[in-house]
Amino acid sequence: MRPCRLPVLLLAVLALAACARQPARYAVAPAAYSDLDAMSYGPPPGVALAMRGAPVMPARPMPPPDGEPYTLDSGDRLRVVVFGQDALSNTYTVDAAGRVTLPLIGAVGARGLTTAQLSGAIAGRLRQSFVRDPSVAVEIDTYRPFFVLGEVTYPGQYPYVPNMTAENAVAIAGGFTPRAFKDRVTVTRRIAGEPDRTTLPLDQPLRPGDVITVGERWF
């Protein structure tokens, strides 16, 4: 008597159905990817970022976190848009004299102004020249650098990163030397055009253009 093949066929069908329900597996897991990488370089090829809820895009600079209005100075790189005037819309850097120079209207003072105030100043110059009722937008493309001096491994000038602290600045400069004062730093900052020097703890937020000096301990 020939054995019944129905149980064997049924088991095969059930096995195929179970395999179909299993989730897809990836040969290579996505590499770790930080928000700082996304700001600096954009998403790496082949890495899916949808698991974060939305793709991570290169972020624009954010205002410094201390709540004071940010004022412009030498080294700030600005994105200026004059609506309807493509020849004027471009990226400009505040020069050593504290000015930005645009085609047709020349140099416009920017030092000590907010981006909104500079927008008004540029619009006023355009209104006096050849543009009727100009509409101008100014935003920061790149903040001016900060400086780390004194007892750090690599003193020098570094790009400002939004929301950084004095401790972050020291780390970027290679960390403390063995002779460094490690619990506080001296920060020199221009306020209303005048340098202001104060001693701050390491968790104090910094602003673009700050000069951080790490002192030397004597014992």
C-alpha cells in the first residue's frame, strides 16, 4: 500500500509560509552616524536614516545659546538674498574693517549689527541707488572662528560649532597640558565693540570670536 504524501506536502507548505513571514536581513548593519557628521558632511552613501523619523540634513548655524542678540564682526560669512536681484544675491564675508562689500552699492558696515539690522542697512543703500522698494534677507552661513591660547596642546584658531562650551573648545585644541589650570578658563569677548575679559567655568557656553585662554598653574 502506497504511503500517503499529504502530511509531507502540508509540512512543506507550512515551512514556506513561515520563511515568507520572516523579516528581511541585511548583510551589513548601518554604521554609527552622529548629528555632527550630518552637519559636516551630509548623509553617507548607502545609510538609511529614515529610522530617525526624517532624513538628517546639513543644519544651518543656530544662534549662540546665551540668549543675547548675535552681532556681526570680522570673519562672519553671510548669505545675502536680494529678492528679484540675482546679481546681488550671494555669500559675503565680513572683512577686517567690519564691512561687507556688495556689487553696485559697495561696502556696508556690518560690525556690531544683527542680521536684521544689516538687512535694513543694505535695503536703505539699495533704495538710495536704483532699486525701488527692495526686499533683503541676511542670514549667517558660517560663524567667525574662536581662538584657544595658553596651556593647551595645539593653541590656535578653530571653526565655531553651535552650542559648544569652553570644555569643548579645549578638547578641540588637543586638551590641557600637564601644567594647565583645569577647572576654569579666561574668556575675552567683544561687547558693544569693547573687549571684556572674565573667568568662566568649563561648562560655560561660548560665542563666535571668543578668545579662550588656559592659564598655567604654579604648583
